[in-house]
Amino acid sequence: MKASESLRLAWFFARLGVKERVAPRLHVRPLVAELFLTENCNLRCISCNCWRENTQQELTTDEWKSVLRQLAALRIYKANFTGGEPLIRPDAIELLGYAHGQGVEHLHLNTNGIRLTPSVTSDVLDAGVRSFNISVDGPTGLVHDRIRGRLGAFDTTMTHLRHLIEFREQYDLKVRMNFTVMQANVEYLPKIAKLAQELQVRLYLNLATDSTFLFRADEVGEQKKVENAQLEQALAELEDVLREDSRWLPRYSDLRYMRGHFSDLLQKDLPCAESQLKLMIHSRGEIGGCWGHDPKANIRVTPIADLIDSEPYRDEHEKLFRKDCVGCGSNYSLNLRWRPSSYAQDLLWKAGRRSLAKG
Ligand SMILES: C[S@@+](CC[C@H](N)C(=O)[O-])C[C@H]1O[C@@H](n2cnc3c(N)ncnc32)[C@H](O)[C@@H]1O
Ligand code: SF4
Ligand code: SF4
């Protein structure tokens, strides 16, 4: 990371510190854009609502290009391309390349990996993407395919993930494996940790929720009901793996947060930096809000610069920061990362003075 970028990030978090303690109405502009290129999908995950509806009238290529020009003009630091499944859009590569051409320096892609064939991988890398989250919801085809609703999904995704990893050094790639912890796979936490270590990719644990706009469905509500005894058992085993070798795995403080998530979705003592960092742009142009709160504006009507400096946006973001919200647990790891106390917890854990069993 360049020194100027580190400074920008440090300034952003310093301002959040001021917002938390001294000036709750301080306006902190978002640095990262979360772009839901499409809310449709080629899989049928039991934890997700995207595939249950056919979202129509999504932004056209030209409309997305206008969004990307506006984001570049606002000096957005990073664009996350996600969905739904972003790679099902025929113009996905074109839009990635366009973002890069406009000067959005950091491009990130969230994908289920199904369409990330060697040829698409090469196009995506040429377009300038250097950071990837690939979703793997189980350590075997049996678990992953059942959750993802398609036989053979695990084999395809793993083949594509292994191929992507081959380019890691050449392009200095950041590749993460995203595992969404839910009722159907909680017991496989230790095994997915081992798989991440075998592949040498960082493991990120998403925490199942049905409050995020993409996941609001009854069946998803079932998946967020993770039994305490099962969770404790999986965490105890995961902690053993972590004590043996912590490389590529989540930090102790992340796991501690995860344990709380299934009984206390809000965990209100931890402010939501995620809602301040990210500007959400949905596939039909709705803009603003956060993962759990729907936007009220639309880029088809309001230019992005006007929206993020408007009073309603600032009012809403004041509330979201202090978690006057429905709660969702999205990117809890970021929320923890700027808290010195989380590093203290990790150090105590390393010294053997904390454990997931003892709290
Ligand atoms: C909505 S998907 C979009 C990108 C792509 N389709 C994929 O699956 O990676 C983004 C992430 O959300 C995760 N996810 C799915 N259902 C979830 C839920 N109910 N709660 C939290 N995260 C969930 C997915 O596993 C994935 O890692
Ligand atoms: S989690 Fe991703 S792959 Fe699964 S249905 Fe949702 S958008 Fe599609
Ligand atoms: S925790 Fe609350 S404020 Fe943060 S993204 Fe989720 S719903 Fe929004």
C-alpha cells in the first residue's frame, strides 16, 4: 500500500474515532463502493434470497459506467464488485476494466467462482482486479453443494480457486475464501480451517443473517438459528486448530465476535465502521443505506456527490454508526480491526490468558 493510501485510511479511522467520542454528527465520507452489479444468480444457496426472485430493470452498462465515473471523481479508494453473482453479467469484465481506466485504483471481486474459468480469470486480471473473495461453504462437495444448491459446484469452484492462486505472486493478489457460518455447516468449521491452511488462503467467516437485503427469506431465517451446543463444540475444535497453527485463520477476537453473533445480532458496544466506510449501490440504482437498511435514493435521479453530502444521508449514517439499526454482523472483522481492545484480546489469547471456552 502506498504511503498516501495508508494516510487516507488512517485519517478516515481517526475521524471515526472523533465521531464516536466527540462529534457524533461529524460527516465521514465513504471510501469504498459496494457495487451490486446484479441481484440475480447462477446458484441457489439456502442462505440467500438472490436466486428466489428475478430482479429486472437493473442498471445498464452505460448507467454503471456513469456510476464508475462519478466514483472516480469522488476519489473512491476501492470498488467491490459483488451481487448476486457479478460474473453472470455479460458486461462484467468491461465494467471492471472501465473502473480501472477511470482511475479507481483498487478493484475487488466477490464471486461464487463458478464462472471464474481460466479464460475469465485472465480477463479479470487484465481488467485490473487484484483482490478476490471466493465463497466456499463447506470442506467437501457433499456440504458445499447442498448449501449452494448445485451438484458439482464445489469441484468447479475449487478448480477455479486453485487456478487463481497460481497467479497470486505474479499479480500480488489478495485471495480470501469466504465461508458463511450457518446451521447447515457450523460443524465443519475446523475442517474448513484446515482446507484454508492447505490452500494457503485467508479464511473469512461470514455470519449468517436474514436482515441484509439480499438474504431476507424464511429459509434463511432457519439457517441463522445455530444451536449453542453445536457452535461451542465447533469453536472448541477450531480453537485447537488455531493454537496449533494460526496462519490463514481468523483472529481470536473475530471468533469471539462470531460466538456472540448468533445470540446477540447487534453487539451494540461495537460501533459500525462498515456502514461509514461503504457506499452501497444496488443493481437497480438504489444508493445509500447499509447492509441491513435499504437505500432511499436512486442514482437514476440523484448524482452520487449530492447524495453523500445530503442531510438525510448524514442523519442516517450518524444512526448507523452507533448501531441504531437492525443489526447484521456484516464485516464485523473491520469493525473490530480499528479497536485497540481487540488486539489486546488477541495478545491475551496468545499468552494463554483467554480462550473461547472461558470468554
Ligand atoms: C451474496 S454473495 C455475492 C457474491 C457471490 N455470489 C458469492 O456467493 O460469493 C456475498 C457473500 O455473502 C455470503 N452469504 C450468503 N448468504 C448469507 C447470509 N444469509 N448471511 C451472511 N452472508 C451470506 C455468501 O456466502 C458470500 O460469501
Ligand atoms: S450467496 Fe452468492 S452464489 Fe449464493 S445465491 Fe447468493 S448471490 Fe448466489
Ligand atoms: S450492523 Fe447495523 S449499521 Fe452496520 S451494516 Fe449492519 S445493519 Fe447496517
